[in-house]
Amino acid sequence: TMGKVIGELVGAPYTFVDDSIDARGRYYYRAVAFYDDSLASLPSNVDSAVFGSGVAEGVPRKLEISIAPNPFNATTRILFSAPFTGRLDVYDITGRLTRSLKLHEALSVSLDMSAEPSGIYLIRIQSGSKTIIRRAVLIK
């Protein structure tokens, strides 16, 4: 449901499981942290996509990706909800490739962007024919 608060979390780490989804769809979630009644973080996008055929495993694996912190200063971390094997590429806003990593069964990866200028970066995660692109903001 668009624009509906579906969960409230207190403490860390934050985990939310949506048991009401249908495997035929694609779902997008947005998390916002409220620090007090008037101050909130920028929204953080988490995407859920199905990887694998679901036939051999019996159940399709869903890969959820989060980038934290975002915006970030120098270093950020990309977290995977399941072991991820594939490629991670980082592009600046002009389309220049700044980082390229091959990952095998990774649950997280740290990106050191301290040598790059402030700006918007696109993080492309690819496994086979599945691709997810997320935006990250570097602020120095």
C-alpha cells in the first residue's frame, strides 16, 4: 500500500519482515528515521527482488539491499539480506565508473569513497539478468 506506515522499530539493528507479499510482485520500501518530533533522516530505499528460479531451491530467494549511512561522508556500507554473488559497480553522475567489485556470497561490502568528490553516485548490483540500481550521496 502506497504511503502507509507498516511498522515501527525501536532499537538497533532494524529489521522488518513483510509476510503479506505475493511472490509475483516487486515491492519497494522506504525507511525514515525520526530523531525527535521535527527532525527526520532522508528516506532510505530498500528494494526487494527475486533472484533464482525458485524451482531448484523450492522457494525463490529475495535479495534486499540497503545502503547505510546514506548520505555518507567518505565510507558507506551496502548490506545484502542474503548471500550475494555478482557484480557491484559504482558510477558518478556523469556515468564514469569509479568502482567495480566482483562479490561471492557477500552479506555486506564497505565502500571507501574518500578519494571521490562530493556528489550523487549510482550503485549497480547485478547477478545474471537481474539488476538493481540505487542512489548514494557523498557529502564531504
